[in-house]
Amino acid sequence: MKKVAKETQIVHGIRTGVTNTLDLVAPIHMTTAFQFKNADHGAGLFSGKDEGYIYSRLSNPTLSLLQEKMAVLEGGEDSIATSSGMSAIASAALTLAKPGDNFISCTTIYGGTFALFTQRFKDLKIEARLIPPSSCRTAKEIEKLLDKKTKFLYMETPANPTLDIIDIEMWAGVAKKHNIPLIVDNTFATPYLQNPLHLGADIIVHSATKYISGHADIIGGIIVGTKKMMNQIKEEYVHDFGPTMSPFNAWLFLRGIKTLAVRMERHSINALKIAKWLEAHPKVAKVYYPGLASHEGHQIAQKQMKYFGGMLSFEVTGGIKAGKAVMDNVQICTLAVSLGDCDTLIQHPASMTHSTYPKEARENIGITDGLIRLSVGIESADDIIADLENTF
């Protein structure tokens, strides 16, 4: 396809010819295995001499369409569709780091990722060297933690749940200088709002469950990078451990992606309006949203994001008691974890998504007992504001 706008890539963005039919909507290839024309054909596929499909744990035409589309949208050479966002993170990280190695990560990350890095990887003798938000802003602070056993750098931006903004180009510069890859979790921003590979990152991971789906009905993950790196992750981890996405889920993701641009624009417009309203509210102590001029990462967000996204957090005066009153009395907002849905979702990070953090570590990065996270949906922003107002 010739060079076109991102919005057009989102609707199209994949090649034809995966099947011999001319379906307007790609078919779902619900099959475990694929027939061989003859014994030599089968042998050629297994040896890698010939291209084609063998077994759906290894590859499947429906997954191929999704993988190609995500690679196009992120500006990568190839991608891998996995069974969940956590399996995407684990697959990339465990390909790069082995027992005795270490890696550097921002402290502010999704609670499940934090548990993986600090508990499960510790069991595997892989050290997570965590760097707090205040130290994430200078190359010097990152380089203090580097040594010959450091195998990659890892970040989320915007970060979950305090919406910290990390300078991708600066971190990429450190990674390139020391010849190690930079992994960026691009779940909150999506490829429509931010393209980390264009800013120097090497690998992108997504919880596709969130905005890529957009409808809260499927679980999946995506890894994007060079063809060489994706082949390495497939051969060293994915094919043997088997975190494979189902063809039906891949088909649903392909359907969800088509509305990504219009959804992300509406999420972003709504979130900015609600963030400004919250910032002016006398019962709100602080608002975390990169679209606000008061946000510490606002200028960097302006540089590396198209819009500021649909996620925000805010701290109410009165601590956990006041926060519970908000969450227990909403009528339009839904009290549920996850994010990126068309519906507005509200939750309490300290007791829910980030309960894996020790209390002191959690509070040190701004995840207080009074912090509420809002995944702003595509409803009327005025209705969401009225819903929140009624809870204070």
C-alpha cells in the first residue's frame, strides 16, 4: 500500500492474498492444523525451506493478518500476537534476559507487570532494577544502574496509574549508547497517539485487551519490532511456551482496530474536558492527566503524543473514605478494572490493580490510598461529569 494517513492505515493497512477468496471481512481460520500437498511439502514447511502454515500454535492466517496490521500501525517490520498483554511482556523479556542477567525498568508500571518483574523474575534469578519517576528523567540516573549484565530497558508511557510521561527519545539514546534494546509498553497511548519505534525504541508491547479491542470482550497481547527480533522471540519463547492467541480473538481484534482512530479521539477529548473540570473542583486534591499544563510531563507528552489519551487519575480530599464514596455512588461510570472500553470505568489502584506493590513503594510513586483511576469512555463527557459530581 502506498503511503497514506494513519486513519487510513487503521481501516486498511494489511495486504490481501492470505486466502483465495475476496471476502470484504477477513475470514476466521478456526483450525488446529493445515493439510500438506504431499510429504515433501510437509518436510519443506517444517525445515523452513517453504513458507506456509503447519499448526495454529505456530502460525495461522487470521493471526497473520492481525500481526501484519499491528506492524504497519506501529511502523515495525513484524509483530507477534499472544494470548494476553502479560504473555507479550513475558515473552519479550524472557527472550532477552536469562538467569544472572538484569534489566532496568521505571517503577511506575501496571501492577501485574510489577509482580512479574519483582516476584516471578526474582525466582528465575533475573534482577529488576527499578528506577523511580524522579530519576527517569535523566540519562545519568539510568546509566548508574547499567552494567554488563543489563539486557534491556523497559518503560510504560503514559504510565499506569499516575500517567507519568517518560521521554522515549532520551531512553532510546541510552539504550543505543549501550547497545541494549528498549521495550516500551504502548497500551495507554496506542499506535494512533504514539509511535515509540519512530522515537528510537526497539520493541513495543501492548495489552491489546484494552484500546486495540475497545469493547472489553477479548484478551490478547501484541509484540512489535524488527523481523529478526520477532523471529528470535518466536523461536526462543513463543513456539515452545505456547502463549498463542486464538484465531477468533485475532478476528475480533481486527474488527475492533477499525474504529481505533475515532475512539481514541473521542476518549482524548472527553478525558481532557473531565480532567479540567476535576482540577477546578474543591474536593479534588490533584489530577494526573498529561493534557493538563500542570502535569509534570506535559511538554514531553506534547512532543511525542498526537493526543493525550483517555486515562486519568485523581486524588480526592478525604482519603480512602471519600474515594470509596465516589466509586460506590457512580451510576454511569462502571466500577471495574481494565481500561480502554467504550464505557467509562472507575477503580481504586491501591486496593485493586496495584495491590501487588508494597504500601511504601506504592506511596513513593504517588499511588496513594485516595487515588482513583478513570478510564474515560466515549459517552457524553457532560454526563460523566454530572455522574462524578453527584458522588462528592
